[in-house]
Amino acid sequence: MRHLLDTRTLAKDNALLILDTAVDMAATQQREVKKLPTLRGKTVVNLFYEDSTRTRISFEAAAKRLSADVINFSAKGSSVSKGESLKDTAQTLQAIGADGVVIRHPASGAPERLARSGWIDAGVLNAGDGTHEHPTQALLDAFTMRRRLFTNADGSDASRGRDLDGISVVIVGDLAHSRVARSNLWLLTALGANVTFVAPETLQPYGARDWPVTVRHDLDEAIAKDQPDVVMMLRIQSERMHAAYFPNEREYSRHWGLGDARLGALPERTLVMHPGPMNRGLEISSAAADSPRSTVLEQVANGVSVRMASLYLLLSGERASERSSND
Ligand code: NCD
């Protein structure tokens, strides 16, 4: 693996390799000294053209725990706001010797452009591009599901090597604008899970009917018929909405929110997930977000392990020789 750009083209073996490596990384995070020497001498640049809290600090923590040098670059306050092109920025990163570039960009396809351009030798990790993909989020979600679902009788982790065959995952909310939903769909499908999308028609992604997913409009019906092992709630992404997609917030919450009554109607085993940031009271109630079945904070913690695994697998070893032999 040279880059991590999407889950649509990520082979199942590579996905399992990342997830299993993340199990090892998580074990190191229980130690008093969390830092490993693995990426000493490597430079990772966080290139964020869009706001982010969780993903940016998660990648930063992951790179630092592997002893890489980290440079944080946000588009605000940089030459990007003076109109510098992605190419010029990339060439600057090449000149300072970046080994890895973690990029978040409002344009779908920007990470792939960077990876395929030949402007840089660095490994590129997509940290969210437009409405396209957010592969490390899907990987940390799958990691979280495996960890909760597969434990030994003594409570220890039994997730290594396991896929998600036959698991039912219902993803609810602003699917149209969600790179998280898309990355989850491709990864979960590759791992054998059955995925349902629930949203009003206006918030279903264009083209979803051609994808390996059950499309529904009614959340109560999905809970009753799909008997989900996981319900994943998505944020209403007002910043990407330039029209009215539903009548008002109360209506949305009543029909598609995970409120207290619906929480009670979920099967006992069902996990509640949300990638964050949450709109409490809109797509998810506080009771649901803070309940023992909620994995919201575990997702954040697991994100560091999954990103450590991704950075390690992409950046350790000799990139230059790999480049001449692989592409
Ligand atoms: C998501 C994103 O940015 O795509 N958040 C995240 O990475 N934790 C989802 C969102 O913004 O709603």
C-alpha cells in the first residue's frame, strides 16, 4: 500500500491488515509510555483545507506516538488563502521532504489528484474529501464494531482476523453529503456486512440505488425489519446544504432522529455510533449519545490506533525503492 485514498478500491486483505495492525497499536496505547520509535526521522504533514477537530488531532497524535515529526498546515493563514494552487503547495511539501501527507479537502478527488500527480513522493492519506470518502473513519468504525462484537468470555479482545460477515448496519441521516456513509458502505460490504441507508428521499445519495445497499425512508421500519447490530447516526451537514432538505428540525428529529423512545425500541445488543461532531437533540438525543451502548468516545480513541496502523503500513520502510518497483 502506497496511499490510502478510499475504501471502494481497498482490498479486503489490506483492510484486515490495517485493522489487525491497529489491534497491536491499541495494545501499545495501554502502556505507560505510549510512544514507539517506528517512524523516527519521518515527516508527516497534516494538510487541512477544511475545519476539523477529531480527525486532525487524531492523525497528529498517531504520527507523534510513532515518533514522526509532524507539521500542521491549515489553509487559513497559509498561502492557500492567497490563491496558491494545490500543485505549488505539493511542491513545497516535496521540497521540505514530507514522507506522508494527510489531506482533508472540500473538493472530492483532491487526495487522489495529489497522489497520482507525480508532484510528491509522499504517501497520501485521505482525511475526508468533499462528499466522496473518509477511509480512516470507516476503518475506525469497523475496528470499533469488531472490538465490541468479538470478545472472549473473560472480556479480552477476540477481533483479530475477523470480518463482519452477516452483521446488519443501519446508517441514518444526511447520507447525501456524507463521505463517512460512502466509505462505510464500501468497507462494510467488503467485510461481509449488510448495510441499510435510512433518510428522507432528499437526503439519499445520488446513485444509491445502484449500490449494494438497502434504501429505506422509515427508521422505525429499518429497526424492525433489519434488526440492526449497529445504528450509525450521521450529522446534518448544514454547511453543505444550499437548499431545504426537510421541513424543519423538529420534524427531522421526530422522523429520523435517535430519540429516547427509539433508543428503547432497539434490540438489546444494538450499538449506537456517531462519527462526531454531534448535533445533540437533532439527529441524536443526549440519552442515546451517552448511553452504555454508545461507542462515540471509543470511536475517537480507536481512531488513533487505526491511524497509527495506517501511517505505519504506508510510511515505514523505504519509499523511494518501493516507488521504483511498484509504480
Ligand atoms: C465527519 C467528516 O468530517 O466527514 N467527521 C469526522 O471526521 N469525525 C462527519 C461530519 O463532519 O459530520
